[in-house]
Amino acid sequence: MNNDHTQRFSFLVHHVARLHGAHFDRLARQRLGLSLAQCRLIGALARHEGPDPLSQAELAQRLELSAMGVGALCDRMEAAGWIRREAAAGDRRVKWVHPEPRALAAFEEALRLSDEVQAHGLATLSAAERRQLVALLRKARAGLMAWEPAAAGDRTP
């Protein structure tokens, strides 16, 4: 068994994601005046397709954050003019969240920032290696998404 945790798949994937997030957060704050969390919220709103807007509760689920955390995030973003909220007609407890036009424009710039961070992170890889890396990560993700452990003691893939 390899005891060097820095060579383990889970460590490397998590560490790369954390580094990407930290660089993105720094650039987004400097260039857009938005945090990574705020960009993620705008991204969820921008990508949403459906007849009804997303509620704060749905945003919390999609972003894997607490309802209270999303509420505080929405408070700050609404005060800054990035989003607007409205109570649902049928249930005043439900708050629909709408992106303002400037948020959608910022999301496009956030995508470019993410591409910039990715380009720096993968600069030492050839185009073929980049494609292979993405393909392998997709396979790993599919394997984890399909895995349903039968019992606590099930350790076989």
C-alpha cells in the first residue's frame, strides 16, 4: 500500500481543484468584484433551463451549500445588484432568484477566467495529454457515480 498521500488519486484531484479554485477566486475578486462562491451561484442561475426560476433552496442543493449560507450569499449579491429575489406567489416562504443582466455578462467573463486558470494549470501538457486527462477524469467520475456500495464492508470495485 502506498502511504505517500501526495501520490494518491483523491489527494491530487482535490488539491488541483483547490488550487484552481484559489487562483480563480483571486482573479474573479480582482477583475469582477465577485468571489468564487458568487460566480458559482451566477453560473447555476445562468445555466438553469426551466419554466420557473430557481429558488434559494434549489440553489443550495445545486451548490451543495446550506440554505442559510445561500441566503447570506443572496443577501450580499442582491444588495450589490447582481441578483433580485421575489417571493413565489403560491408560497411566500419560497424565494425565486433571478440574475440581473450584469450578472450574466459577468458569468461570461468568469468562464474566460476559468479558461485562463486552466491554461496555466495545464500548460505543461500537450493537446493530446489534455484530451487524455479529461477522458480519464470522465471515466473516473462515471465509475464513482455508478458505484453503489452494497455494504460497509464492500471494498471491491
